[in-house]
Amino acid sequence: MTENVLDADNQQGRLEKEIGNYIAGFVDGEGSFHIALQRNPSVKLGVQVVPEFHVSQNNPSKIVLDLIKDTLGCGYIKPNHRNNPSDQTLVFVVRSRSDLTEKVIPFFEKYKLRTQKKEDFVKFAKILHLMSQEQHKTLSGIKNIVSIAYSMNQNGKFRKSKLAISKTLRDYTSES
């Protein structure tokens, strides 16, 4: 009987590893570790740091997003319309800092990414660590976080607010 139990445990472990590696590979292709930087006059330095992990997929393949959500035990799935009502893309999103720190980061530390996304993940994890130390609430800390964030995702190639954030921080520095 113990041999059967060990066999079942072994199979379960192999299945978990297989799913973990599948998800890591899928995220390598379709996922993103992103740090949004938003001007927000209600926060001390005028810049809000919003870490986000997301994975998008066409609606017919929603099952993959469900698998990721169930495996990580967090996040939500929503339409990803991007101002186009005919877009049927869905996106799995995790924004909760505690879920990112306690579930997402440990998952990808265990199941390694293999593309450039690995570097973005390392920077993402570093920013969340800095935020856990309240660095996003100090001028030197926010500047460090902004610098790291701008080096992610092809050096911020698709960022719209790069100049606005830099100006907000300059304004704060000149007012202090």
C-alpha cells in the first residue's frame, strides 16, 4: 500500500512540475511583468507605482488563463478591449502587492523563465522588494524604482508617460 501512495505522490509532483513549466513557458511568450508609473497628486511624491503581472490570450483559449489563475491562486480575468469592441482578447491580471510578493514571484523563482522576460521578472521582483521597504515613498527610492522600471520591457519602448513622470519628480525636487 505504501508503494501506491508514494507512486501517487510522485505522479502528483510530476504533474505539478509539468504544469509549472508549461505556465512559465506560456508566460515567456504571452505574459508581462510591468510597473506602471502614474502621476497622482494625492501621493507624497506625486508618482504612484503600480506593479502588475498579466497574461493575455484570445477568448477561445481562455482555459489557459483559467489554469494560470487556479495554479497561482490569485488574480482575475477580464476583457482586454483596448478601445476596440471587436477585440475578443482576455487578460489575466494580478495587481495585489501581497499576491505578487507571496504567490507570483515565488512561482517564477521556482519555474524559471527562459527569454528576455527573465530579466524583466528579476527587475519586477526587485521593485516589489524595494516597495516592501517603503522605498517608493522616498525621493531617492522612487527615482531608483523609476530608473529600474524604465529599463524593463524593451527599455520602456511603449511607455506614454515617461516625460510626465520625469517632470513630476523634477517639480517635486525643485519644490523641496
